Amino acid sequence: MSLTFHWFLPTNGDSRHVVGGGHGTPATASGQDRPPTVAYLSQIARAAEDLGFTGALTPTGAWCEDAWLTTAMVSQNTERLKFLVAFRPGFVSPTLAAQMASTFQRQTGGRLLLNVVTGGESHEQRAYGDFLDKDARYRRTGEFLQIVRELWKGRTVDLGGEHLRVEDARLSRLPAPVPDVYFGGSSPIAGEVAARYADVYLTWGEPPPQVAGKTAWIKGLAAEQGRALRFGIRLHVITRDTSEQAWAEANRLLEGFDLETVRSVQAGLAHSESEGQQRMLALHGGSGEALEIHPNLWAGIGLVRGGAGTALVGSHAEVAERIKEYHDLGIEEFVLSGYPHLEEAYWFGEGVLPRLQAQGLWRHPYGRQAVPSVHTPFAAAGNPR
């Protein structure tokens, strides 16, 4: 089966430096110089579409633009790219969410994917009027997905759960196709919800041994439910013609980190309720030392950003090898990003994807032949790096 690659829409702004935010931390950047306008996000989306990415993840939270509204607008400027819309089920009723997904599918020709985010930080949830604790939020997510899945099957739903209650709920028009549900989480209760309701289990970019442990855990839970899930991983990428060029770019980003910002972000993330976030923090220990935690896996992004904090760094051939390493563990889908997102999409799309295609690991979703660029992306145009 061909690997699937998704890109990322930076709805909190973009830059040639790392733009922070996520898990209750403020959105920060050393020059947040590309605002998330529909025009700029559409430019990224069209590039991703042309290069062969299947979809684009759009985040959720107080630190970024709303994912539903933004992707609805950007979708009108693209033709085939799917949108992996992150949303929090506690903020909208399950019947309305099922209806919104159905509408999105009809208006875009079936280009919706859903990333269900339970919400790992209680203080951020309370700002939206949600006062449940973390475990209760996951139980509510399970009820939410149970209702939504039944509605998408065309059934009338009556459910009186611990947190959600619907009576005589039914959709007048069903989504075609039913959107895949992507779900992540490292806590025991998150694993239970994923095993019951997810199509794709997403993990952040931990070293391969930890990823292998996670996939084995989820596979076992899903088997108990008589289900089999696909697996995906969320990573940043810095890929160049040579390893030296890639690591020089990683070091440039690192040099742009303000020490006070690093201390502030790390202090905030240390109190995160998310087990996944704590696993991310453990990879770098809050310092700028020993950041290559596995060959070509760099934890520097996590010094100033919540959530996904690791990047694949290396030559195009090296990054392709690391992708193969994760694929050998059962990872089929890769959700990638890089700063700035427009240029990095080209570096990966012109440098790595053709190599994977030549090895029979990836097919262009539109049947095209990916051709590696003769020159480094953007260099011929004189674009300053």
C-alpha cells in the first residue's frame, strides 16, 4: 500500500523562524511575518496539492484561526486536496458536527478528514466554558463519536450518556464518503477511545522504539474490539540536498530561539495534563543540548512549541530512510510541516517524494510522476534562504 503524506496549514501564522503555540502556550515567533490570510494559506494548499500531498492538517485552539471556517474558504481555491480539520468535540453538539461534516463533503466533493482533539489542558478548556476534567473529557469524546458514527450510518439515535444526550437525532443527508476519523492520545483512556472509534491513530514524532510500543498497544486494544486501525505520525521536516545543509538550517532555527521564551514555554508545558506532551518534553529535557534523539530526529522544535516538537533533519536520502524506518513499524500516514510552510513543502515534495516513488513506497495521488528538481527548490529564482 502506498504511503500517504499530509502537509500543514499554519493558521497561527508562518515565518522563516519557528512559530510557537499550542497546549495553552501563547503563539510566538521570532518574526511572525506571514499572517494566516486565506490567500497565503491557499498558496500553501495549492503547492501541497500539486506536489502530491493527500491532505493538510489544520490545528485547533485559542492560538490559531478556526479550522472549520478556514478550510471551508481555502477549499474553494483548491481542487483535490483534502483537509484534516482538527476540532474539539466538547464545543459543538454531535448532531451538529455530523451535519457540518456532511455539508463539507457535499460542498467540497468529499475532501474532509476529521482530527478529533479531546483537549489536554483544562485551563484552556475552561476558557471555552468546558469544566470537565481530562478523563471525563475523554469519556464525553467516546459518547460523541458513538453518536456521530451512528448518524453517519443513517440511523436514528437516542442516547442518554454520562455527558451527552440526544433524542430522535437523524441526518437528512448523509456524508459521501464518510470522513475518516484521526485520533491521538497517550493516556489509557485515550487508547480505549481510539480503539473503539478511530480510523487512524496519530502519534507525535517519538523515536522508533517508542512509536513501536505505541502501535503495539493500540493494535492490542483495537483487536479486543474486533477492529484494525491505520497508523500515522506527526513530524516537522528539514530536508536539503545534503545533510550539512539541513543541519545548518536546524541550527539557524535554534539560534533564533530567545532564551527567555524557551524558559517561559517550557515552564508552561511542564504543567501540561497531556501525557503526549510530557513525552515530548522528556525527549529534550528543556535544554538545547543533545537534541538529536535518534538519527536524523531533532527535538529542537519542542523548545518553543507545544504539541508536535520533533523534526526529521537530513539529506533527502536520509529523510527518506527515516520514513522507511517508521513505515517498517506500521506507520502508513505522515502529517508533516516545516518553516516556512510554503518553501518546505517544495523541499520535501521535490526532494523526498520522488525517491520514495522510485522505490515503490509512494504513488502520486493524481497519477503523476514526481520529478526531483535539478536545482534546490527556489534557488534558481534567487529566493533568499
